[in-house]
Amino acid sequence: MNDLRLEDCTNKTCPWSGKPVSADSLTLYQDRVVGFCNPGCRDKFEKAVDHFGQPGK
């Protein structure tokens, strides 16, 4: 996921903490770049998505 860019991120603040997103904490979700304040928040989100499944899959 090194090709994800902060400028393509759909959000400016972390959905978990409300802090500003960081370039090292991006993920792709439903074809959109979503940002988090740190890799721990990103990983928590990815784990939740894996657990509950992504819509449309």
C-alpha cells in the first residue's frame, strides 16, 4: 500500500481518535483512500473490516 497518497485521502481526521490523519496510516476501503492518525488505528480498522466483511464482497 505504499502507493496510497495523503492528498487522495477522503477524510482529514481519524475516525477512531479525531486527530489529523498521517501519511503512514492510510488504507484502501471500497476503492477510497481512508486515513488514520497512526498505524495502530489503521490496523484496528482493517481488523474490524476483515472480521465483519466488506459490503459487496
